[in-house]
Amino acid sequence: MEPDRGGTEISAKKGRKRRRAPNRLVEAPKALGAGWDLEERPPDAKRARLSTILFAENCEVTHSQLCELLKYAVLGKSTVPKPSWCQLFHQNHLNNVVVFVLQGMSQLHFYKFYLEFGFLRRAFRHKFRLPPPSSDFLADIIGLQKKQTSGDLPRTMEGSSPFASVRASINLQNDPIIQKFGFNRVGLTRCLLTKEEMKTFHFPLQGFSDCENFVPTKCSGSVMDNSPLFGLDCEMCLTSKGRELTRISLVAEGGCCVMDELVKPDNEILNYLTSFSGITKKILNPVTTKLKDVQRRLKALLPPDAVLVGHSLDLDLRALKMIHPYVIDTSLLYVREQGRRFKLKFLAKAILGKDIQCPHRIGHDATEDARTSLELARYFLKYGPKKIAELNLEALASRQELHAAGQELRNKTEVVQQPNTSVLECLDSVGQKLLFLTRETDASELSSSRNCQSIKCLSNKEVLEQARVEIPLFPFSIVQFSFEPFSPSLTEEMNKRMRVKWSEMSTVYVGPFSKNCNLKVLKRLFKSFGPVRSMTLVLETHQPHLCIQYEVLEAAQLAIETLDGVLVEDICIKVQRPVTELTLDCDTLVNELEQDSENQGTIYLSGVSETFREHLLQQSTLFFGLEAVILPKDLKSGKQKKYCFLKFRTFGSAQRALNIFTGKDWKLKGRHALTPRHLHAWLRGLPPESRRPPGIRVLPPPSEQQALQVLKMDHPKIAAWRWGRKIGKLYHSLCPGTLCLILLPGTKSAHGSLSGLGLMGIKDEE
């Protein structure tokens, strides 16, 4: 049996309210990453990466621990605690998060069809065991404590306001918003500025003398209430020709930044207006993007019926020197008395309960302002004029009670830092939404949660097609595929066969030997490769052989590679595994296990002493990139076993270390690892006498044989191969810096439970 490896750390179509257009760049949450970097590259080469060490001894990660990681990926260390079981370095360099859920699959599926899941095992370096799922797996990993009310807008809850305590009693009939829009909720088209309003408020329009050189956006489609919204904000500087563009940010409805560009003005800069724009000479010096480049990109990005949303949007369009016919200006949407306008910062605080344009930060964040304008428009469409009029914005602004109300809000929003906060609330706090793609038949509390954009499809194929289009629009996405679970009888049979297969792969037959061979010497020789579970003398053959069953696969493979064809007591011996129907593909499987990304930086060593760890630490300068020493102990006695696993950052570091350890100074035996750490907890459940008695044949049940013969497309073996490839193609389309998780939740039924499996990685992490 493989005992716990006590790790010693060396390092410290339905449901969519409005369609959206695809984007090419995702904005990462503005939070600081954390961690101590052991990378073998220059210290300034920062990119998001995960630690390769899972802190849990048996590598089982609970659903709440998984939720910890997801929340930290969204907010970073400044708002939520670090995950307790792994490390995420440079979290602020993450671009987005995508979670794929293969509903109905478990760890058993993964290792039963290990060769079929080729892409997943090669692409994801970090694997961990999951417990069997509860009634709602998705709600657990997102951290939903209870079913929330419907709605998809952030801060202000149904029927409440962060400024309720300072509302003044007013006659709603006289409120400017009610006078303009009435009491009932309005659609998107009603919120658009009319051509007359655009003339009144000096928006650039075709035919105007001061707009002769302006570029139209080519948006001429028919705008409907489900047309896509895009938040826009620009920063300007003062040049010899007046104000010119220095930065543009465009945000899609999911909260993702689809365009964020610095722009070099054509004329000499007189004042960078840094206190407003945040732009300095140093920042703008290396920039080569010009206004015409931005105009070209914007025309290509916007669909024909795109609606631009911004605050005092006329200034932004004039800085862009562009004409767009469909706009929502939040400074005019939230109408104020006597033609005055509310500031964006005030509306963000009063309506959304969020602080923007903070005084400790130099200049405005254009992306934050664009996202805030977009949220304000969505809020207006969601709750309608009456609810906004009830807030009495005029009284709030004139009585200057923002400070007291802001303190009240901060007290309320401290819940974001509590352990029971959900991922949805974390996304909410940074003005973003979650995308949930699933089949119509799959029920989950997540589907009806606020701040979650759910899209239900008819089939797994449609889920995949929608994912290609929708994932780039959202910083955080969950894509769920559903598969039929194994029948209880087939599950039990497969479990048995997998355990027997792994046991036989760790067994070797060695011989022939002479009839007067020294068994003590032979036992000492074969134990030098690793811990032995059993060793028996085979006398059925003409000359004696030994049957040796090792505790770990690495020991058996090392014995084969070292002794096969070697002279022992003047006899050339053969070392081989038993040949059965379960081991026919053993060589292929061992080769693929060695190529498994999780094993790439790990080596196995046999013959280590109790003082090995201390000796290793004394010589640590020889072993660059060493991350962890994993020293197994005997479960009964607690004594250290005579083998270990060493985890390195890179394959090259592991290979150099292996050469040193197997050299003349250390005199250890070793090779690259074959078994991922989390697998041992499963294999540990093997009964002591797990080898099959002679004569018993383990064959697939008739139902499985028949399915394989006709190659039914829904057979689990075929499904694993097909969907592993499909998810691989989708993964390759994700942008660099994407944290990606593949979750096989496991199954739970009256007939027994199967533990799940998680795989995770950051695209282009290395």
C-alpha cells in the first residue's frame, strides 16, 4: 500500500436578456497577487502561476477549499483569504477563469479511460481528488449558502438601498426621472438619446460643420431591446490643438474589457492632465498606437446594432472623432433638476454602492468608469424609474450625506471578506457577471442566482458551440457537460478491474535462477528498488522464478529497466510483468504516465535513509528548483519508508537532480515518477491479497462488450476520447493567463459513491 505522503515544503438560447458581441481581451481584476516565486527565470518575468504542491496530505480537496481558490482568483489577497491548500502567484496577472464540469464522471472514469483522456492529462499539471458530490455540486464550489432571489444586477438588492436611512420624503410625481420616463419600467430603446437630444447636448452628428472629418462607426442595424450594450470611457490630454485622446476602454456586458488602448496624440502635448487621466509622459512614451488605429479597431469590434453607454459620452465621441447613432448617456439617463448632471462617482455610490475614482489613486481608471456606466444603465433597465426616484438622489447630493452613508455601506459590504461569501458576490464586488452554460435538463441553484448569466442548451454539442462564442465575453465562466453515469453493476466491475490492473502493473516475474540461489541476496537486491508488498518463489517452472509485488509502480518499472537481461549468479535473467488481458497495453500506459504533466517535474528515489531530508537540506544548493520533499511513512508504525518523491519546478531541474542522486556520491536508485500523488489514496484501498487467483478471467460484462463492438458514440470510452479532444480545442482558443479547471464531480447513489477528480492549470503558465 502507498501510505500518506507527508509533504515537507521547501518553498514558503434560453435565459439571455441581451445578446453580446465577442471580445478579444479580458480585463483582470485589479488586485495584488501573492506568494514567493521560485521560478528559474528573471524576477521581472511575472505571470500568473499555480504552485505544484497541494497542501492536503492525501491530495483530496473539499468543495469549500475549491471555492476558496475561485474567490481568490477573482479578488486577490486584498479582500479574501488565500486558499489554504495551494498557492496562486501573481493573481493580478490572471485574465479570466473557466471551469469545465463533466457531470456524471469520476476519478474512476479518468483512470479507466486514461489513454483516451490524452489532452487533459498532458495539459494540466495539477490534479487532485474530490469527495463525492452533494445534492448540488455547483452551488458548493461557488459557495451559495441558500437560494438567492432572482435578478442579475449587483449591489442594490430588491427593495433596498444603501442610502435608505437618508432618503427624504418626496412627491415622486415631481421627480425629473418620473416626469421623463413615467413610473413603469422601460426598454432599452426608450433610454436611447433621440437625434434632437443629441443635437441639444452637442453629440457629433453627420452633416454638422464641426464633424466633417469624423469617422462613422458603420452601426446602422435596427436597435431592439435585446441589442448589445458596450460601456465606453476615454481619457484625454491637452495638446497644441486642444484635447486629444490618450486612452480608450470598451467593456462588454459580461464585465470584460474588450478594448483598452493607450493612444499617442498627433500633436505636441502641453498638459497630460494626470490628476484626471492618470497618464504620464513615461507611460505614453513607448506607445505607437494612433487615433486612426483605434477608430479602425472600434469599427471592427462593434456589431451593427451596438449601443454605446457612457457618462458625458459626447466628450468621449468627440475625442474619438467618431459618430455613433445609438447612445445611452448615464449623466442624462439619471435626470437631475434644472439641467444639472450627477457625477459618475456619486451615482456609483448612491445606486451601485461602489467607490470609484478613489482619492488615493492617481487619475481615473477608464475601464472602471466604462464598467460603472454600463452597470448604471443595466440597473435602470432592471429596476425602472420608480425605484430610482424613491432613492431621492437630489436630496442625497444636496445634503452631502455621502460620507455617513458610505460608512454604512462599508459596514454592509464587509460580508465580502467573510468565509461564507460566494464567488458570485466576489464577482459582484468588482462589477462582473458569471456565465453559466449547461443543458436544459440539468437543474442547479446557480441557474436562478443573481449576477449569473445562464444559457441553457439542448445538448452537449450546443453547450460547446455556445461556449466558443460566450466565454471570451465573461471574466468567469462555468461550462457544464452532462454524461450518463455508469450503472451500479458496471461501476463495481470496473472498480475491481482497475484495482487488479494497477496491482498487476506493479508486479514482476523474475528468473530463471539456479536451484541453489541465495534468496537473501536476491530479496535484498529487489527491495533496493522500492517497498515490496509480497515476494513469493515460483516453483512451477523448470527453474525457480520470483514473483514480486511492489507497493509503487515506479519500483516495478525501475526493476524491469535495471535488471532485465542482466547476469545474476551467472544466469541471464528476464524481468517482466504478468501478461493478462489487463496488462496488454501496459507499456503504452507506462509511457503515457511518464508524459503526464503532473509527473514531469517529479522523481522517485529508493534507498533513502532517515537522515536523507537533513542531508538534502544541507546540499540544497545543488538542486535548483526543488519545491517539495515527499517522505512516505508506514501507516502502522509511523516510521519513514526507504523511498521518497522529490518535486521540482521543471523537468530539466528534475533530470539534473536525478543524475546527481544516482551518481557515486548518493548511490540511490531512481527514475522519473509515474503515479500522480492523488491516485495513491485511491490505490491504498486495495485489499492485501489483491492479485487474482490463477484461472479467474476478468472480462467486461456483456453490455460493455456489445457497446464496444458497435462503437456506440455514447459509450463512456468513446465519450472520453471525443470530449477530451473537443475540450482541448476549446482550451486552445482561450487567451493566455486563463485559470482553467476541469472537474469530474464524482457520483453518489444508494449503490455507492465514487470520488471526483479535479485538474487545473493556467494557460501558458510555464
